[in-house]
Amino acid sequence: MWKFRYYVPLIGFVVPTVVIGYGFVIPRSGVAGVNSLTLGFASTIVGAVVTYVAGIRAAVRTSCPASMPWRVRFERFINRQAADPRGVFGRLLGLLWRFQHRAINRATLDLLEIAPNHHVLEVGCGPGDALAEAARSATHAEGVDVSETMISIARTRNRAAIASGRVSLRRIGKSDLGLEPATIDRAFSVHSIYFWQTPERVLSELASALRAGGQLVLAFCPDSPTVTERFRDSVYRFYSVAQVETLLGQAGFTDIRTVELPDRAEHLVWLVAHRAGDVADTRTSSIP
């Protein structure tokens, strides 16, 4: 509100007016002291100042939002970094995720049932730890991510496997994975679906990229009252289990089953789905 640049026009009006009026016009008119002319001139200036200040206050209140508390700004910064980690803070997030997601990655890979002849894809590979684990069982493990920072960390983490041809990494756009049809045997994604701008397109591309008998595993926190307010912004988008099941079915997946891991502080689910044409029973199970 009280920014100097807002009042430069007012100063440009008041100062010359006072100088000219009281310095030249009124003295040369032969009228001195307090009288109707001097009081009228002063009231005109005061009225102009009051009107201008009121106008500035109304304009700022209407067009400029109130200053956002620093805590909210910081939380939104973290959320943007989670969607697309960058710089030093992004690298700190990658370090945190290596430890935070270890158990989730392990459970996800167990559900994938990777065979030695499989080509495995991770969407949102982050620092590349799950990719390294997948490469130990598969012929080839491919990781894609929107973050160049995460790709760089994953390259360092998987340097030897990349050199031997067991791991490859690519940076992708926010809605196009760049996959060829029928080239993947297993695909998985951990805590990534919240950031997909067009989940329908991503899942359809994954369904197309999977070979016959292919399998997809998604690990995520479903939408529920337990999701904290910090994540309720334009960056994250939370889905119910039913919503993701519908998206998977529309993309062409079948045999969609929900897996829950008990005794965890956060509510997590895994959705396991197969490419259309693969037959199995839809069920809900848990990982002991």
C-alpha cells in the first residue's frame, strides 16, 4: 500500500501547486493571512490528497492480493520442487527421497514380479534407487523424469549399470513419455501420479507401450481427510482409489487390484493392473 512510486503523481501535483499558490499567486493578489482565499486554496489541496489516497487504497485492495504469509509461500515452493526438483533444494529432496521411499520402492518391485528377460520402465524415477534395484533383476531398466536434476542424480547413482547397458535414463515432458508401442514388460510409478497434467494420456501411453502380459504398478496416497492442507494447492492432485481404477480401465487396463500395506503411518495404496486381454481375478490384498 505505502509504496513511494504510487504517490509520485500526487507529489508532482501538490508540491508545485503549494509553491506557486502560496509563493506567488496569493501574495501578488494582495491578500495575506488566514482568509477565505487561502483557506479555500488549502481545502482544495487537502481534498485532492484525500481523494487520491482513497483511490490508491481502493485500487490496491481490488487488484493486488494481500501479501501471502511466508509459511504458505515456503510450502508452495516445496510443492513446486516436488513436482519438478531443481537446483540445490531439488538435490536435497532427492537425498531425502532415497531414504523415505526405500520401503515403498521395495514393495512396488515385489509386486512387479520382474523376470530376467523383462524390460522395466519407471515413470518419475527420481534419484534412481528403485531403478537400480529393478536393473538387478531385469534385462534392462529405463527411467524417465521431468526433472533434469533428478536425471543427473540418477545417472550418478546408476553409472556402472548405464555403462553396461542395463539402465537408461531420459528427461520427458509433462504429458508425453515418448514410448514406442509394445516395448515394455513391466512399468511402475511411485508418488508421481499427483503431478501428471493429463493422467488419461499417460496411462493410455503406458497401456500401449506394454507387451502382452505386461503389468503396471502405481503407488500413491489416495485422496482422503488425512491428506494435509499443505498439499491442497494447484501443484498436487489427489485421486481416490476408485478414480484411478476408472482411469486405468479407460486406458485399456484390466485385472485391476488394490494392494494395501498395513502398519504404516501414511495411507498408501498400490494399484496393480494388466494390459487388456490378460485374465486374472480382481481382488484386494495386503503385503504382510
